[in-house]
Amino acid sequence: MFNQKIKIMRKILKLKTIVSLFLALFVIVMINSCKKDEEKDDPPELPPVGSLLMDFSDFDDPADTISKHKAIETYQNWGHSFVTVAFWNILATVSMGMPALAFAEAVNHQPVYLGENSWEWSYEITVGPVVYTIKLVTNRVSNEEYIMKMLVSKSGTQGFDDFKWFEGTVRYDQTSAYWILYENPSNPNELLDIDWTMDWEAGTYTIKYTYIKPGTIENGSYIKHGVTGESPYDAYYTVSVSMNTVEIEWNKTTKAGRVKDPFKFGDTDWHCWDENLMDTVCL
């Protein structure tokens, strides 16, 4: 009888040990699970659309210089500046318009966590009769930076899947971003290299487009735009092509400015215009 009780006690102790081990294992699993949840990053704050799209607003309308009764000759300096940036304005509108529109829409949607510090925004945009499906994916690469890419799909006629529209590296503090824009689904070549920096405290920034389409004569040509906060000219473009470099400076408030173009003017002097965009003597 006594031996039987001992056997029963041993079985009970063995069972308690097994239960205790299972409970300990369960607690460890739960703790690790909680730790993983705690370690999951919040989604990154997306950079502004201005990190992709250059501002041409002060040189996108020649109407004031070609309206009736005005002599075009009196607007040569501003007019030359307008023509100089026009190619880049058109290229940005054609190449960057849709990606920038799709990117701007992302802030209206909640991202989904994919694991391993990766987030995805998924949504649709409609342009005329065409519906595009957008996937914006980010991955953390360090405590300072994350990478981002935009994939776009279109169903139906001339449809395509997951064309990589652009990709790049962004700082979490939104002081810089570097992008590569690809041409189109039929020709997925690299088209533009975009380099953006921002000083939020000073309210100044720079953005540079470099043309990098393979096999083209002007590969390496660029336009750089900046807002400096300096006086009297607080904004500029530098436009560099294979044969020439043009410098343009102006005041964003008064619109007065100046241009330097050795090829056009045959000298290295500044050539100015006033607040009415009319040619004037540089002071």
C-alpha cells in the first residue's frame, strides 16, 4: 500500500514537472512575441512631393512678355532664361507628373506592415479612363535612412505589372532624398537622377535633375534649382549641357533677376531684368 502511494506521488510530481515546463515554454514564447511587437518600427513619414518635383512656377508662363503691344526685344534676358529651363520643365511634366501624382496620393492611405521593418502603401489612382494600381514599399536600412520604391500596374489594353517607376534612399529626418526615375514600362531605362536636400529650419533647399538615359548625347546634363534665402536673389537654376552652362538667379518675391550665358551673350557678365521682366542694366 505504501509503495503504491509513492508511485502515485511520483506520477503526480512528474505530471507537475511536465505542466511547469509547458507553462515556462508558453511564457517564453509570449515574451518573445511581445518583444517582436515592441521592436516593430512605426511606418516612416513620407518625404514631400517637392523631393521629386522641381518648382518651375516662376518660369512657366511667358504670357506677360508676349502679350499684344509689347516688344519682345525688351524681354530678352528673362525670355532667354525661360527658354533655357523650358526643356527641363517639359521633361519634368511628362516624366514626373504621373509618379508625383501617385506619390502624393499615398498620404491618404494607411500602410501595411510586411515584416522585417518593411511597409507597403497599396492603392489605386484614376487618370481619365485608366486605373493604375500603386504599391509604395519602404525598407529600413539604418537608423538614419530607408529605401523606397514605387511599383505600378495597369490592367487591360497595353497593361503591365509592377513597373518600377522610381526608387531611392530617404533620410528619416527628411533632410535629403536621392531618387532614380525610370522611363516607362516599354522602355524601363534609367531616365533621371534626382538629388534633393532640405534645411527645414532655414527654409532653404536644393533639387537637382541629372539626365541619365543610356546612349544619349546629353547623358550627364543637369539642372539644379535652389532657394537660398540670400539677397537680392534668393533662388537659382544652374543648367549644364554638353556645350554650355547657364546660371540664372532671381528674387521669388519681386521676380527681378539675372542670367549668365557665355554662349548666348558672348561674355561672362550678368544680364538682368526688372520686376516687370523687362531688360535692365545690372547694378
